[in-house]
Amino acid sequence: MTLQTAGIHHITAFAGDPQANVDFYAGVLGLRLVKKTINFDAPDVYHLYFGNEEGAPGTIITFFPFPGARRGRIGGGQVGFTTYVIPAGTSEFWRERLRSFGISFTEADRFGEHYLQFKDNEGLQLELVEREDGAASTWTFGGVPADKAIKGFGGAVLYSVDPQRTAYVLESVLGMEKVGEFAGFARFRATGELGNLIDLPMTAVPRGAGGAGTVHHIAWRAADFDEHEMWRGAVSSGGFQPTPVIDRQYFHAVYFREEGGILFEIATDPPGFAVDEDPMHLGEELMLPEWYENKRAQIENGLLPIEVREPGSRTQG
Ligand code: ZN
């Protein structure tokens, strides 16, 4: 049996100032900060997770905000656009909202769908597309009512230095189905309702450089821990060298770099973000894995304080 991923589990990117990151993803986009923790491999840096109310797989974007970080260059070997799904009929609401924050956007069509494309405060490329698929958001924040809110990821546009090889991984390792070609893009579909449509420009993109405003990796969903073990085997069989299984507290992870240069992760749906916090109060306290608790005071001292705040409370007009 060939394994098939349901689609994107999360996307992880680099940012600069952590408060500006919160102000954009919670304040402008209306997402929920579902987890405030640290980079487990570099505990002097936050790891911030934004998603829908419960932080469901397929809705989660995560950031390592390094204050004063140098900007990267978006290019091959990275996610080019992170695509968010909004409810049908809400594009005009989002045009008005982006305008009200002074965020310029362009409009594009792909595979018969209409996209609003813009950048976050660090230059990360984002787009919004209306779709019927995917459960409606239940989260209301910052002037985005639940019935207009982002539902989660629609998918992503992958920038590959070797698109044929990236297409091979998507189909033969991740079990996606190629469903179309349009204007130089190939489209691949995973089995889920969110994070399931992956668009790949079939012309190689010159290699980018990591830094603020670029994606570090994209993670694909494994249904449970047993399936995760099978995924690790499938990645090996596909000719790649996966890392050992790593416990990321909210999911288990394995990583491998595909030949188009993009760092892929396979992440488990369980246990999720309520494993160490009350679902009603996700993201409010700094959460540390057990093995860092004895250094909490030192870690907290090294982090800039951040808060989730209504856009109106900002100094801009
Ligand atoms: Zn990850």
C-alpha cells in the first residue's frame, strides 16, 4: 500500500522582531497564537505557532523570530508562496482589510482560481484564495469575524531548483496525485481538505538564501505514530536519508531534503497543542519542554516580551 499524505501539517519560516510577527499573523491575518515556546535546538529564540482555534494540522504556520535578523532571498529550494484559504465570497473583505493596513497586493489567476498575493512584514510571500473546502474557522480576533476568517492552508507554491525531481517526491513518496498543468505550473493534490493543493512551477527557480521572510521547511501530515514509522521507511525507500524520529512535543518529526532543495518534514497529527495547555488558553504562557524547565528563568530573561494585541492598540493609524 502506498502511503498518501493528507497534505501540509505546518510551514515553518524565519522572522525578525517577534512582536511584529505576532502583530502580523494574529493582528492582521486574525490567526490564533496557539503556542508560545522556544526553538528546541536554540532556546534563546522563540518558536511561535499560529493556526485556527485548536491549531489543527493544515492550519499552522510557525516562526523562529530572530530580533534584528537579516532578510533572506526567496528562491529555489524554498516554499515560494504560502497559500491560505478564505471562505467563498470574502475576497472583498480581505482586499479592504489589507488596504486598511497599508499592505499592497496583486491579483493572479491559477487553475481557474483567483489569488490575492501579498507579503508579510518581512517579505514572506502569502496568498489568499476562496474555496468551499475546509471547515470554517471558529476563531474571531482583531476585526476578522469567524465567517470571514482564514480556514487554514490551501496549499503552497514550491520553488524547486529541479522541478522534475520535486514532482517525483510529491507523487512517488508523498502519494499525491498530479491533477493538472496550467501556465507552466503543475498541480498536485493530497487527500485532505486543507493544505492539499501544491503548485509547482516546472521551470527551475534560481536558489534562494535563508533569512527573515523565507520559509525554512514544509511539513506533511502523518495520521499517527504508527503511520509515521511507515513514512520514515517510505522516505528511505524513495532514496532519501530521513533523520531519526524527533519528539517535537506537539508532534513527532522526521526531516529530509528533497532534490529540488526544499527541506521536507513528516509530522504526526497527534498529540497536538492541547497536550500541555488548556485549549481555552493556548499560547498565553511560555511553554517549555520538560528538559528545559530547570532553565526557565534564564530562558525567559533572554526573550523579548510579546503580547497578542488588537490591531487598534497599535501606534499606526
Ligand atoms: Zn517543522
